[in-house]
Amino acid sequence: MYQEMILDYYRNPRHFGELDSPDVQHREANPLCGDIIEVQMKVKNGAVNQACFQGKGCAISQAAVSMLMEHVQGKPVSEVHAFSKEQMLDLLGIPVSYARLKCALLGFKVMKMCTCKHLGRELGEGFA
């Protein structure tokens, strides 16, 4: 069932696209596999008003970022910033092998960089 959900998010991504005048955006690539993800966010009253992504890559990277964009809608930026990689893996809902971990966490890393930029913080040590 979870694999079907991953394939659904991959084939029918949620919040895929581009925002007009995003407040913050960040783009990263995984050079090992070629996955590319850009996240854009608009923030209103301290909360993620809109979030979307663009990119290409494997089913895991694209499904994970799609699920994440759906998850962060309307949440306070501070809460989104505090979201952990363990919570991201729980959100994904499938066991992820060590070889696929970077794929599963690429969108999370990009989202985390967006919240860092918005909050004016550095990405902490020990990150993914």
C-alpha cells in the first residue's frame, strides 16, 4: 500500500510548479543520482502560506518532496524549521535503504534551507 502511495505522489505530484514572487527559494541537486529539487515558499503572518517545488528525479525524491510540500502548508515557519529528518522519514512511510536516504531527504534539505534563509539562520551541524 505505501509503495502505491509513493507512486501516486510521483505520478501526480502535489504542489508542483512555480510561485509568482516567492519570499524564499532554494535549489539543490544530488550529484550521485542526478535528482534536482527547487522549493519556493511564500510566508504570511509567520506561516507558510504557499509552498511548491520543481525538479526531476527518482520516484522517492519526487514523492517525498511532494508529500512535504503538502505537509507544510499553513504551518508556522518555526514549526517547519523544527521538522526533523526522522519526522520526514516517518512522513514518507516506507523503509528507506541507506543508498536511497539522500534521495528521500533531498527535498527536506532544500525546504530546511528555505526556512533558514527566511529566519536568517545557518543550517546547523549534524544535518542529514
